[in-house]
Amino acid sequence: MRAQRGPVPWAAVTRGALAAGPLLLAALLAGRASLGVVAAIAAMLAGINDRPGSRRTSVRRIGVPALAGAVGLLVGSYAGAHLGAFALTLVLTGLGLVGGGISAIGPVASGTGTQLLVTSAVGAGMPLPDPVWQTVPAFLAGAGWLLALRLLLPTPVSRTGDPRAGRGRGPYRPDSRFAPRPDKRSDPRPDPRPEPRPGPRPDVRLDFRFDGERVAVAEVYDAVAALLDAAGTEHAGARRAALTAALDHAQDALAGPRLRRHPSSAAERRLHAQYAAALPLGEAATALAWAERTVPKRAAEGPRRLAAAVRGNSLAGPLPAPARTDPALRALDAALLHAAEVFDRGRAPDLHTRRRSVAALVRTVLGAGGREYALRAGLCFGAAVATAQGLHHGHWYGAHQHWYWLPATAVFLVKPDLGPLVSRVLCRAAGTVLGALLFAGFAAVLPRPEGLVVLVAVCGALVPVAARHFAAQTTVVTVLVLALVMVGGEPQASAGRIGETLLACAIVLIVGHLPVPGQRGGGVRARIDAADAAAHAYLVHVLGESDDRAARWTLRREAYRTLAEARAAIARAAAELPALARHSAGADEVAAVLERLVDTTTACAVHLDDTGRLTPRHTERLAALRDELATRRGRVGRSRTLA
């Protein structure tokens, strides 16, 4: 129920203001108001998916759901025009099963399933005067317009080169102010680090193409520094989780769709190399945090300087040389040297991602989590369509004949990745009531249609800000959609929309708590199983003492990413009512053991690199964690007293 915090996304606000409103205005000037409504709806849905990140990832995050939305509009339009009520309900229920199943794959797939179902309801329940071969291209044009704005408009801060950053500092040299004093604990071996040759200075120019990638990579180095600061304190676990989130975000930002297999520009290759250089730093920082010992303050200064160099698109400059008194600190020093060389003249290595095959995606959709998600979404969507059809044919709607609102509302309510069920229902009901009342007031005083066009533009600008809270987003979207459909010729129907929303809330609450065939909590169990398998693969690779560090970092990234996804699913399930939360009871304990196992595996990897053998502390901790995991595995969904 809490709102997210953060700075105002002015770039997204600008795109929202230039999307739906101008499209609607252009259509009105051309005398094609209905097509303008369709294009504006597409731009609104694309704006909801316009989240922070790189431009490359926005192509997938906005484009894939838009294509699914066009398919849903096509299917819904034809089904609504040619099928009776019973057959239409069956078709849309089947579509709900498909949309729910694919939503279990991940965030982009979830947005894809949402748009598929929403646009199918709009196509069937909001008949338009234009033929389908015109409405579908109009929908794609609306989403494509916002995507074009996302790709072409610069962000407010687009200056990526800072002429003051790294000036006169040259390549990596240990900063004498931070160099450790020699004492008996120092490493007696000579320092093998070569003096790197100066590399070319980055150009100082205006280049906003990779601003999202640059911010994401810089946040990784900041997260490494924060973890080093927290080593030996009770905050180390939270900082390690923040490092995982930063690495996931940077990996996604750099691994977006591309026409070529490898980066085609020097700036992008440099960012890929800087991201890869952060992986051994994160590994060393995790090992230091696992050792539960404080780290000298100068150890975190190097990653912070590297973060500033990424943001300023400059050379690394002098970096502090941490004391080389144990394997983890020696690994940190070596990682800093490697990062400095990469910043001076880095090439683009692999991003250490494991791409899921088509067979793996199909297994996810057909697995326990996908089946549960599909069944819940299909039942809710089908029940909402059947109820809306009954009201429509019984002439309960009065002056307006559009019945899309009820099933479209049910789609947003049934999405478990948007938050716990009860909080979604409460936020949706409150947001719809407030939005409908606000629109009723605006409709009474605004001139038509120019006043409604301005209202659409304002609401489009507010969508990115309102996305911080589901109720606020619902309020803004309600005003925007009611303004659009009024421009399209529908009379003011705020009271009816409030009633339909409350009815959709009741349907989702009832269906969402009904018993279903099979074992409940399938989504949480599927995430835990994936994290368990990834942690096991990582452990086997490290204990096998393989020299393939690229494979190790890939497995480590996969282990931490699947754990983060499991943690998010567990947190949402734990916030449900007891009737649903009990099915995932105990999953948080299993995830905690897996996190400790992966952290210990990382510490083992760093120690093996330095000494070639494990200490009794490492082996005892591994054995204890594997025994505890074997004890807790299989108890998810049972009473917590068993653990």
C-alpha cells in the first residue's frame, strides 16, 4: 500500500505529454476521431510500460506488448462482430488462459499478456465505426509513436563527457594517499602489476544514446562500494541484495535487442567492458561481506571513483590500492587493476547471460506456476466477460452500449505481479471512484473536444509519476480513458464505470480465493526450484575448480538473479490474506538458506583462486548449509512450526 519514492522522471513526463494528446488532436483535425482514440489508447498502454532503463530495452518492453495488443484487438474485434455471447465468452476465456500462462515468464511477458487481454476486451466490447484493417494499424502507430519518442528524445542530462573528470591523471596508478603502510601482515611477495600504457581519452560530446546503460553500470559500482562499507555490519545482507538488483538492471540494460550480434559503436563496447569489469569486484566484495569483517574505508573509494568515471565517460584516474592481507582483499585489488585497465582501453566481452531456450519458456508456461497463473487469469477474465455480456444483453448499461470496462478491469486486478490481491482490489476501487468523480467534474466544465484533448495530454504526462502507486495510476488512467471514449462519442458514464469496477473487484476477490485443482503456491515453488537449480549448478562449477571464470560469473549471475526473483514472489505471496499466504509459508526460510549457500560459494571461489584449497571454515559452512537446505526443502506451504 506504500507509494514508491524517487525523483520525478521528467523525460517520461515529457514523452507522456507528447503521446496520447497530440495523436488525438491530429486525428480530430483529420476528421478520424475514432482512429485517434485507438491510437491514444495504445500510447497510454505503452506509457504504462515506459519504465526507467536503456533505450535498447525499451524496444522489447514497449514493442512486444504492443504487438500482442494488436493481436488482441484483432481477435476481439472479429470475435465481437461475428460470435454470439456464449461463443464469445469461450473464446475470450481461452485467450485469458493464454495471457495468464505467458505472464509467468517474466515482466515483459506479463505486460504482453496484460495488453493481449485488455485489447481483446476493448475490441469486442467497444465496437468502432472503422474497419479492423484500419484500427489495428492505428493501434500500432500509437504505440510506435511513444516508442519513437523514447528512442529519439534526449534525456534532461545528456552530456556524457566531463572535461574535468580524469584530467591529467592518465592510466591506473595506486594513489599514494591510500597506499597501505608496510608491516608484518603485508604480502611479502612483490607486486606483479604491470604499468599499463596510456589509452585514448574518451571524446567529450553530447551523446544521449546510452545514457540509460551508463547510469545502470555506474550504479553497479556504487552498489559495490556500499557493500564494502557495510561489510562486517548487520546491513551487509541488504547491500548484497542491492548489488544483485543493480547487476540485474545493468545486465538487462545492456542486453536489449539488437540488429547485430555484437555492439557496433565504441561507446557501447566500452560500457559492456565496464560492466564485465564490475563482476570480479562484486565477487570480491561479496567474499569480504561473507567473512563478516570490516573493511578499511579506502577499499570502497576505488569503486566510487570508477562509478564517477562511468557517469563522466572519463578515464579511471588514480585508484586506492587496498591492503593485500587476505585472499578477498587481494582479489579486490586485482579486480580494481583489471577495471582500471578496462576503463582505459576496454573491449566488449560477453555479458555473462544465459538465454532461455524456447523449450525452457514452454516449460515455464506449462509448469506449476504457469498453470496456476493461467487458470486464475482465465477464470477471472471469463467470468468478467460473461457478466458483462449478461448486463449488455439485459440492457443494464443504459445509454452507452460499451461493455469492455468490466473485463478490462478484471485483467489488471488478477495480475499477481502488481501486488497482493486485496491491496490491488482496494487501490483499484479507490482509484476508479476518485478518477470517475474527477472526470465528472471536468466533463461538466471543459469545452469539447479541445478541453478533453488537453485533459488527455495532462493525464498522459501524469502516468509516469502516478505509476508509483497503483491507486494513483488507476485514478489518472480512469480520467484519461473516460476522456478518450467521450471524444469517441460515448456519453458521460462515470457512475456506471464505478459500478462496473466494484463488480470486477467482487469477481476477482471471489475467484482469486476459490480452491483450484493442483497444489496452490505454484508460482512461488517454481521460483524456489529455479533458484535451487541455479545455486546447485554454481556450486558444482566452483567445487570442480574450473579455470573458466566467464562460465563462473555467468552461473553466479544466474544464481543471484533467480534468487532475487524468488524473493520478490515470496514477498508478494506473504502479503496476501492467510487463505493464500499459507500456501507459500516457509519459502522465505528456504530462500534465505539458498542465499547463504550462494554467498558461501562465492567466498569459496575467491579463496580457491588465491590458495587453491578451501579452509575448514568454508567446508563446514557448505556442509551445514546443504544439510539445512535438505531439511527445509519440500516444506514450503506447510505450517511454519515444522521449520
